[in-house]
Amino acid sequence: TMNRKILLLIALSAATPAAAQPPSFAADGKLQACVDPTFPPMEFIKTAGEAPVGVDIDVIKALAAHWKVDANITTMDFSGLLPGLESKRCDIVISGALLKPERLEKLSGVPYLKTGVVMIGKADDASAYKSYEDFSGKTISVQSGTSYIGLLDKVNEDLAKAGRDKITMQTYPKQTDAMQQVVLGRAVATISQDTEFAYRDLQQPGELKIVYSAGAQDQYAAYFRKDEADAAAVAATVKELAANGTMKTIAETWKLPMSTISGIGQ
């Protein structure tokens, strides 16, 4: 099975003599990672009461195996993840968090997967949206603590300057709740990533569609406390996992488009 293939790759990666040196935060034999498991397929609870699964969980386990340490995964709301690094509750956050300059002011961040921002709406929405501004006067559901809030705040500033109705933002602690508002018809769309849509469409084909794609390529990043040597160690490991096929296997397992891993680690 695909899971056995991942385990085999992880085992091979751990057995590589030239395994990249672990970063300082994993030097004590464990990798304390934090995730918000409400963002399938990146991280989510598939079966109630069980540990989260997903792309990021597989990436965390692959990093830990490469550094020959144990992966400990703690779950929390998205808005608590990056503050959790500063309070030392977490040593690394790999949880569908986009690489953003404002986050890099306080933290180190290493990209490991490409993605694009999309608006996901009902499959039967006949409106043509050519820009964020086209959602003027409509309700959009957004996960709290995400960079989308700042993005839509900026759109609303531009709409206000143009004398147009603002977008109404409804925020929810979980992305799964934000998505549910669209299904229930309480929001026209939710703002998310193409990776989430790909997985969602696999689960419930034909229910939702991408009503607007920003087209800009973002990257998901692993965040940890600011440290140049650690950043170099994590980047070297991501490069190794891309080169040895581990990232490709993870992408295939979760049905991600191959564009998500092209050029990663180079």
C-alpha cells in the first residue's frame, strides 16, 4: 500500500549515512511539532479519538526519521500555533501555514510545498468572479488566525475607497467549519488553498468548485524559533526528502497535484 511505501521511504531515508544534521531543537531525541488538524488533506482527524493524519503529518514523520528522533505531535487551534513556538510549547509548526514575510520577522521558515489561494464555493454558483473585489457585498467564511484575514482586509480597504460594499467576513476557529458554512449556504465562498479543494473534491465530488483562483503561487512553510543554523539544517533535509522521492510519495498518497512539489528544495 501507499502507506507502506511511505514507511519504507522513511526507513530508507533514516538509514542514509549522509542524513542531514538535526536542528538544535531536535537534538534531545524528539521533535515537538504542533498542528491544527482541521485542514484536510494537510492535517485532519480521520477517525474520532485517533491521531491526526495528512500531508503535514507525513512530512513531520519524515523529518523526524531523517534526524533519527521521535515525532511528538500536539494539536491546537491555528491561531495558537506560531505563539506556541515563542512560548516553547512547540519546536516546529508544520500545519498548512503559508510562507509570509511578516511571520519571518520573528521566526525562521522553510518552504516544503507549493500551493495557491482559491475561493471555494458551491458547484452551482453561476457568478463569474474575476478578482477578490467581485465578492463585494457577499459573505465569505474565513479561518481565524490565518493570513487570509489581512488579505481580505486590504481588499475591503480598496472596495471602501471605490465606494463599493465591503466583503462580510465570518471567522471560524476551524477551516472545516468555514467550509461547512459554504455547504450550508451561509457563505458564498470560503478562502483556502488549492490543496484543500483537491482533497475535498475527491471526498465529495461535484459539491463544490473553485469560483476564483488568485493564481499566485504560495508556499507552505515549516516554522521554528529564529536560528540560521537550524534554518540551514531544515532546508537541507527538505532538499534531501525532495531528492530521494519522499515528498513525491507523500504528494501522491494525498492526491496532490505534482505542481505542489516541483522545484521544492532546489
